[in-house]
Amino acid sequence: MKVAGYDQRPDYSRMGLSLLIASSLILAIRTARWPATLEESVVSPELDQEIDYSVLLATRVLSRLLKEKESMFPSRREARYVPEEDENPA
């Protein structure tokens, strides 16, 4: 197989940090008025629900931006291969 050209594709391996930061910001904004407590052993279903919702929102926004504004994000070149004359593409 030989390289016929290159395609620019989003570098998904570098998107995790963006998703983490976005979901953390959403969570911080949504819980800013909550009273500050330092009880690590207490289970908080409300906080778990807010975390899940923050990740969902950040994922949806990132997905939409990738779909419509792909050039905003880091990209990498991926080789596009074609079979040579003596190779069977099957």
C-alpha cells in the first residue's frame, strides 16, 4: 500500500483535557451557591447528579463544536492509503 495523501482530522487524544476543564467549569457554576462542607464520608446524590449532568453538557457542547467548527481544535495528519497495482484490496 502506498500513501495517496493526507487528511486533517481532529486529534481526539488531546480532547480529554478540554472535556475535563469544561465539565469542571459547568459544575463550579452550577454549585457556586451551595454551602461549603468538608464531609468526605457523606454520600451526596445531588452532587453526583450535578457531576453527571455537567459531563453530559460538556460532552454535548464538545460534540457539537467538533461537528460544526472542527478547525477550532488541534488536528493531526493521517495518511490515506491506496492499494498498489499488484495488491488485492479485498
